[in-house]
Amino acid sequence: MNQFDGLQRKTSVNMADSLESALRKIPARTPPSGLFERIRTSIDSEIQLRALRRRVWGFAAGLLGIVAVIFGFWNLLAQELAQSSFMEYLRIFWSDRDMVMANWNDAASSLLESLPVANLIIWLILSFFIIGFVWKALETWGKSHPHGIVRHLSV
């Protein structure tokens, strides 16, 4: 033990007492009115912003995938149209209208028979699917957003 041990203990006790008394003299501060509501509003808006970002990125990814598939099938449909005799029959419709009008029933059936129907049906289904996807995304966004686009589009 050294000679300063007792002095050090007395000083630390006196400092603690003086600190406590100094802290008691400081008036307690109350938070500003509406602070909790502002914090809660900020948190809610951040949650809504995150949800909106997820929806936008999900919509963009889905739309990009569907558009890529549609362009792929569009190219496939164009190749099938080039390989079939559809374009030749279509040229006859434009070049020899008198013959087509005289035999319109046979001309129309031969034109329809030369269409690559399977690829055309797939392309149309995908086109309707993308329209439905976009409409559903706009409708969902319109329900969650106070100024929704679908409310202005629907009759």
C-alpha cells in the first residue's frame, strides 16, 4: 500500500458525488412534440419505398423476360412465314386483284392454309400474356399508390 491509496479513494467518491449533484441540477429535457410520429412516418415511408423498389425491379425483370421470349418467337414466326408460301399468296392478293375477287373463297382459304398457325398462336398468346402482365402490375401499383394509373385508365 502506498500513501496515495486513501486519497485516491476519497477523491473518486467526492468526484462521483459532485458529478451526480451536477447532473441533478441540469433540467430534464423532453423530446420535441411529434418526434415519435415523425420517426414512425419516416420508417413507414422507407418500408413503402423498399416495397416499391422490389415491385419495380420484379416488374422490369418479368417484362424483360417476356419481351425477350416474344422477340424470339417473332423471329421464329418471320422465318416460318419466309419458308411458307404465305408471302407468295399475299403478293398475288396485291398484284392480281381481279382474279382474287373472282375466286375470293379459294384465294382466302389457300392464304389461311399457308399460315404457320402454331407459331402464330404462340406469338399471340405471349402477346396477350404480356398485356395481362403489364395490366396486373399497373393494377397492383394503383392499389398501393394513392395516385394509381389504373384508376385513370379504367372506365
